[in-house]
Amino acid sequence: MTGGGKVAFLVLAAMAGASWWLNERLGAPEAVPEERAPEGFYMSEAEITTPGADGLPRYRLVADEIRQRGLGGPTVLQEVRVEYNVYSPSPWLLTAPAGMLSAEQDLLELWGGVEVIGDSGEHGRTTLSTPRLQVDTQTHIASTEAPVELSVGAQQLSGVGMVAHLLEERLQLQSQVHGRFLP
């Protein structure tokens, strides 16, 4: 080995020794704990369509944001639009800033200023507004215990609490009912 090779060897040996000494002095780095990603899902500008027994959509739910925190759990909704009973002569459109669909998808809760629009050739356009609404998607019944403003054509009603049978075009205000009927 030449003089230059011996010096290079000594420098490399010194660097290896210093590296070993520094590693021993500092210790092994702490292990980063592994965290599982949360279960569930998140979608933006998404649609959920639930079919009925006849294969036609029972309702179509469209939301700016759909989030399920745990698999099999409830689904949280933001800026919700629900097209209910779309293929019947009496469809309903429900809109709300927020809502939740139960894990079994049998109960839809909407809140934050719910608007409901229905159209029937017989009775004309129906609009309803309430702060909160529940829809049982199995029985097709919407209900609330909150104040309700209802317009059927030119007729206006208000009350507290409501039950609406969406497939039967039947709506019942529960209490404190006041109305204005124009000729």
C-alpha cells in the first residue's frame, strides 16, 4: 500500500469510528408509532341512489360532501339535494344545508333550513320550509316537530309539527295551524 493509500485508509477508518461513536452517543431514533387510517369514506359532489322493490330509484341523494366516519356508520351530508319519488306523477325535491343518513339508510335527517317542493297536477306546486325534517325511507313518511311554513298554490298555512305521506300526497300539520286562503 502506498503512502496516499494508507492515509485514505486511515481517514476512512477514522470516519467509520466517528460515525459509530456518534450513533452510540445519540442512540437509536424513536420509532414512529403507526396509526391506522380512519375507517369510512369521504366524497365530494357525490350521489347515492337507493332503489325500491320495483328496481326504480326510491330516492336520489346528491350532496356537495358525503362523509362516513366509520364503516357501517351514519353518513354525514353537506349541501343536500334529495329527489324523492322521482318516477311518480308526484315527485318531491328536498334541499338542506346539512343532513345525515342512518347506517341502515332507512332514516334521512335534514336540518339548517329545509325546503321541500312538490308538484301535483291536481293541487299545483307545494312548497314547505322548516328548520328540521326526518324522512323514513321505508314508510315514505316525512315528519318534523319544528315550525312549518306551507304553500299550496296561492294558499298559505303555518303550524308547528307536520307529518307528510310522500307517496299519498297527504300532509298534516300538527298544531298551532294558521292559514290564509285567497280566492
